[in-house]
Amino acid sequence: MAGAVAPGGEGWSSRTAFILAAVGAAVGLGNIWRFPTLAGENGGGAFVLVYIGCILLIGLPMVLSEILIGRHGRSDAYHSVVKVAEDSGVSKNWGVFGGIGILNAFLILTFYSVVAGWVLYYVGVMSSDFLGALFSGNPFAGALASESPESIPGRMTDLFGNVPMLLGMHTLFMVMTIWIVARGVTDGIEKAAFYLMPTFFVLLVLITLYGAFTGEFAKAVAFLFTPDFSKLTPAVMNNALGQALFSMSVASAALITYGGYVSKETKLAPTAGMIAFADTGVAILAGLMIFPIVFAVGLDAAAGPTLVFQSLPIAFHTMPAGSLVGLLFFVLIFFAALTSSISLLEGVVAWAMRKFAWGRAFTSWFIGGIIFLIGVACALSLNVWSDVRPLGFWPLFEDKNIFDTIDDFVSKILLPVTAFLTAVFIGWRADKKLIEAETGLEGPMFGIWRFLVAWLSPIGVALIFVFAVFPNLVGQG
């Protein structure tokens, strides 16, 4: 691929490969798990409307900003930012936000892999359940037919208390992630995206159609697309802005790193648009997939984080072919989790390869091993270390265990800081001709994009930071 050089001389084989990998990086648990959760908790339509607006006005400009940094820098997130800074005649210290982005990816994966382990557990549960239904001659049975609806949510609680199972699933997921990254950009990451992402989209559409025919589809559409502006509080708007920005892997080194493998012939603006469109489309389809099923069996749309892991298995229990659909649903989530975890690890591995001149295989297993060990602490914080409070001296984290401390510290502190510095750098410090050449935008389109990055993005991200650190300002304290 002409001009696309990664650490080790790697690059994408085509523009399609890059788009699939970048969409895989953006589409993850945030789309399938967090978006429906937030939409349910924040009243549906009003939240979705603000979310889409934030994608267009802030998320998309930031995605393009990060990809262009990577394409110009031809390296990991830190060294790519340094390269853009040098060629713009400004301080190389701007590389700090690239470094924080790498740290973000490292920390996110420590707890992300634990959650992905929960998904793997349910894939196993649903696989066993479907095989049992198949061999008993009833492949279209409801899920977990031998259990009562009251007992099904207890599986999640039992999992948290089962240390060997919890650690086993975390281990299995990390091994798969490390193995793919260790194989390289073309033979590992690209091939995984090539097979996983099309399968993911097919499953998403099929399960959405299943919900449309067997569930309360009209009610779900009304819930997601009929805005009730009385529910549009500052807290709802801040949640929508945060979800829009960070669901696309902004500020976690992934897009900058992947951008480093893109050829000069690839037009970045329409490519960034396709990534943002796909990411948003998946989130909306996830809502249209989940809420018809939830409404059909009378479950609470505002069930929160338990919606996917506790509420939906109850729904599959009562619905036709629930055993099969439940299996396909958790396989779909697993694919989304895996493509995102690959991008997170690659962002760290690319930096370590450049920094220490290590080989890819060794770097992947070494860095992945450290992440795995911290992930063990996150998993244990759900049971035997549940009383440990790493930042108990800080009021914002005084009641948080290890898992929640890392999650909240990254999402409330590090990600907003990284995104803010990225917007300021591209909007105010990077050379105008340099970024104009990289984006391929001209005239009014370039002016609009630069305005959004220079003004709207920093303001939006600053609001996320302020409201996260001072939740009383939006009535969440």
C-alpha cells in the first residue's frame, strides 16, 4: 500500500480494510451496551436527538482530526503528534496528549476485557442452552427454558462471585486479543476486521428484524425518535455529548494509530464520515434491536447497566426462538468487544515497538500481559477485593472499587483532557496548510470543519469534564 508505513513497515492493504478496522475500533460495548442503557435512562428521543447532533458537530470533526494526525505522522499516537507539531513549527511537548491517549487505551483495556469476559460467559451459557434445545428436538425454544424468570438475573451475581470463572473468561478474551495483535496489521488486525465486522452487521440486522416481527417495534421507534423535550436536562445533554464523543474511540490513541497505516491516496474526510455514520447507525440499530424485545415482555427500558446481562436474558426466555436469538445476540456483542479491544491494544503496542525497538510478537504479549494482570485486580474488585478503594482520599472516587476507579478516572478525567488538547492543537496550533492538505477539504467545507474543531469541540469536551468532576452542577451529585 503506497506510502502507508507503520512500526515494522506495516499498512492496510486497502481503503476498505482501513474502514472496517476503524469501524471495528469505534463500534464496541459502548454502542451495543452503553447507548441503549443511556437512551433508556435518559428518556429516549430527546437523548437520541442530542446524541446525533453531537456526532455531527463534535464527534465527526474529532474523528477526522485524529486520523489526519496519524496519517501525517506515520507512527504511534505520541510520535505522530510530535511529527505534526514539528512540521507546524510548534513545541514537541504537544505530544503529551498523544501519550495520554496511549495511557487511556492501556487503562481502558484493563477493565474492558473483564466486561468482555462477561460476554464470553453468556456466549458459553447460551451455546450450551441452544445445543440442549437442538438435541431435544426443540431448536426454537425460549432461552434457559429450565430456569424460572426470577432466577435468570441471578446468573450475573453468581458470575461475580465465581472467581475462577470470572478470571478464566478475562484470560480467554485477553489471549484472543493479544494473539490477533501479535500477528500484525495485515495478517492479524485486518483479517479479524474483514471477517468479524461483516458478520457483526449481518447479525445486527437479523436480530433487529427479529425484534421488529416478534416485539413492540412501533413502541421502540416512538421511544427512540419521539423527543420529549421536558426530559432534556443538562445531565441528559452531557450524557449524550459524552456518549457521542467517546463511543467513536476518540482520545484513546486507536484512530491516530490506525491513521498511521493509511495511504496518501485515501481521502480522509469521506472516510471519517463513513466511520462516524457506521458508528452512529450501529448505536441506533442497537436500540431498535433491544427495545422492541424489552417492551414486548414488559421490562423496564431504564434498567441501566443490567439491561443487557440481566433483563434481556429474561426476554429471550419468554420469546419464540429465544435460545437461538440469545446466542446470536451475545456472539454479536463479543465481536464488537473484540474488534475494539484489538484497537486499544494496538495503540499501546505501536508506541512500545517504536520506543523500545521491540518485535511485534514480544511487545504484544508483554504489554498484553501487564494489562491482563491489572485486569485481574479489576475482576477481583467485584468480589474478594470489593472493599479496596484505590483513590478513597478523593471525594469523587471515595466509594469506588478498583474496577470503577479506573473506569471513572479514565472517562471523567483523562479522556476529556486528551480530547480537549487534541481539539486545541488541531484547531489553533497545527499548521493550517498542513491539515488542509491532509483532510482534502477545501474552501467553505474546510472552514466549517476548522471552526467546529477550534471552537465547538473544546467547549463541548470542557463541559463533559466540568460536569463529570462537579456532578452537582447537573443535579447528579
